[in-house]
Amino acid sequence: MSKSDMTKARIMRAAIQEFTALSFRGVALRDIARTAGVTMGAIAYHFGAKADLYRDTLAYVSLPYNTACRAALRNALPARDPVRIVDAWLAAPLTHWQDCSVATGEQVLCFLNKMGYESPELTRGVYDSHYAFAMEEWTEALKSFFPGMRRDDWLWCFTCLRGMYFNILAHDDFTLWGLPHIRNKRAAIARLASDAVALLRTYMPR
């Protein structure tokens, strides 16, 4: 990795940390510069404005995120078990993550969780161009087990599922199923996958 690439990685690593902790509005570029140990000029040179840094970082981590999720999906498909498919996809950033040059899989999930609270004008373009296609692969893999389910119902299901999932990974004090803390996040994801599929099996198209 070149010196320039190392600097960019340090800036993105700091950006993920600061944006996750304080949100896009709550972070100033000087905070990211201080955390990264670089000058404001270095951020401007490599990324430009704060919104550009946010979007570029979000786009960068999409590659290891999608790579992990698609690998997990390929491994799970031969079993023909919807619970394994849901579990494998959700757990992929924990079980199949490879590139930690900028962040671990769990750190990226926390960043993506906070992304859900940001302005759509900030995030929608990157999500549509860098994340949506892989999500569609997962959707198609599951839909074969639940024929007749309408697109609107799928969107509702996945919105709820992603919300619970991100909370498992991103909030240590989040209470789920009456537990005071989620100490074993891998087990919690497995439980979520099982419960989600059980709920889908009760669905009756109108």
C-alpha cells in the first residue's frame, strides 16, 4: 500500500469512527483530522468536502461488505434452508470479512446502522449504486421459498429485519427478547434468522 493509500485509509478509518459515534451533522472535519492524525488539507486533497468523504467511505466499505455477504450466500444456498440463508447473510460481516484495512465487519455494520438515520439525500445514491444489487440477490434467494409474496411485503419484512439486526450489532445496551444485554451476538443473529423465517411461513398472500 502506497503512502497516499495509507493516508486515505487512516482518514476513512477515522471517518467511520466519528460518523458512527456522532452522526454526519455532529462531526466536523477537524474532528476526523484529529482522530486520523492528518491535516485538514490532507482530507481536502483526498476527499474534498465532508459529504464527499462520507459518501466515498460508504462506497469503499461496500466492496468488502458485499464480498462477505455474497460469499456467505453462496455457501448457504446448497442447503436449501431459508433459515440458513438468512443467518448466513446476516452473520457474513462477522464470519466472512476479509479486508480490515479501514474497518472490521462489525465496525462497518455500526456505521451502516447510523447511516439509516442520515438524510436520504446524503446516502441514497451510494446505497442504490453500491449495495442494492447484492441485497436483491439475497431477496431472490429467499423469495423462492415464499412464492406469492408481494414486493411491498418483502420491503416491509426486510426493513424490520435489518432494523433488529443492526441493533444487535450496533447497540450493546439494546434489549432483545427480554435479555439485559446481548453478549453473544452470533447466537442472537441465529435466533433472529429463525424467528424471521417462522414469521414468513405464517404469511398468507391476500
